[in-house]
Amino acid sequence: MSAAGRACPMRYRYGAAAIARVPLKSVETLYVIGGLYGNLPALDAIEAMCAREQQAVTLCFNGDFNWFNVDDVVFRAINERVLRHDAILGNVETELQAAADAVGCGCAYPDEVDSGIVERSNRIHVRLKQTAAHHPDLLAGLDRLPMFARYEVGSVRVGVVHGDADTLAGWRFDTSLTQDITNDAWLQQAFAQAEVDVFASTHTCLPVLRDYATHAVINNGSAGMPNYSGTHYGLLTRISTQSAPGETIGGVRIRDVHIDALPIHFDMPHWLQMFDSNWPKDSDAWISYNERIRKGPHHPLPAR
């Protein structure tokens, strides 16, 4: 399917073996932050979380840190601060370049996603791209970002991707991963080809954690929006040789390494004010995201 917003262009496709060619970066504690979506109060909260850690924290923003930030001030603030840390491309950032193919937002939405959502996402991205054009220095910084990264935390090797093991906008690390056993053969091959024990992803907007005893897949869903019904916090992935200093929303342990989803308790009133100023009632983002931002998605908290 080639319609804008559903297309997955060839330039998004790297294959798991390409990840193994990236040198390992050794860190003590890694925060993988996907789907910030231009939420500046969430970024403030993440930096405060880092300050509470006893070890040095490496931040890796794994794409789609832009989305709702269509005003020049917040677009610049988000990107300047993100680019001080490790980061990889999401489809949102990839399609901000002026020469990008006409694939809309680049989300590669599957068929079951309503066409109205797809069309609104394309229009949101057009508006964001117009803002980005005012900041050529930031676009140059985004253009230098890779599509994936690889880390070593203790004895565990971590592949950080935006979508899945093969494709920047892949959906094979979505919530179906926990039910679809037909993915298992592909996934075991992907672990081997990428030479990693853990994949940390985002892209699909809902969180996933699957434990394979010696391997794991963790998808933080969204750092900048609620991920569960009736909640108001984002999520990030924390991977560390030390246990988390505070609250976690599920986790696993592989050998000497803790892999957890951490809640991001950002200033919701401030965020709503910022969102509403750019996306008033009946705008594209308001129609698609207002209910989720205020009430959370129709996705229950996992049993503890």
C-alpha cells in the first residue's frame, strides 16, 4: 500500500544485521525515551528523574520527539535539548527534511487504523514541517541522526530502534507481540542478527514488555502522552545495572541488568495549556489526541 501515511519507503528498511555493525556504547544506566511528541513539561520531568539517579544516566531519544510542537519557540526548545543527548530518527523527524518523499507522516499505519486518523496525522505533519523549515540549523542536526543505536549495559547488549528490528516504521513490536507466537521465529533471528539481548522501541504509541528469559523486547509507548486508561503519565524505558530508585510500571531482569518502564509524571496543567494553544478544539490533533491526553487510551494497566 502506497497511500501517504501508510507507506513504508525503502529508505526506512535497514534489516537487523545492520544493527550489529554499530559499535557498542558502554553505559551504566540508559533511559530510552520514545514518543516525546513535543511535550516540553515531560522533558523537564525526565531531566528531574535523571537527577535522582545515583549513577550517570545516558539519555537516548529514539524518535518522534517532535509532533505537537508546531510553534517556533517550543520546536527549538525540544530539538536543542534533545540534540544535546544521544538520539535516533523517528518517522516524524525523517519526514521533516525538505527532500523527503511524499509519504506523509511516515507512520506506515497498518490497515486496521482508521483512515481519518491517517489523514489527520498527515496534516499534523505538514504543519510541523512548515515550522521546521524556519530552523535550518536544527534540521541539519536531525539529518545527521542514525536510525538505530547499540548499547552495552552490564552484560546485556541493547538495540535501540524506533519501529522494529528491520524497519524504522515497523509495527512488529506493537501490542500483538505478546499474543502472536508466529513472530517468535522472526524475533529470535533478529536478536541473533543484531547481536543484542534486548530491543528497546517505541513508534506504536502503546507499551509492550515481553520477557524471553535471556532476551526481552520493551516498547515504552509514549513518553509524552498517557499510556493506560485513566492515567496521566508518560513512560520511558530504563535499563541499568542498578535497580530503579522509584516507581516502576512493570519490568524484567536479565542477568545483572534491570529493565523497567518508568512513569513520567509531568506537569499536566502546563502541558494542556501548551497543547490547547496550538491545537484548539476541532483541530486535527485535538480530534485525534484530546481524549487520550486527558483520559488515557483504552488500554488497561498490566496486572502487578
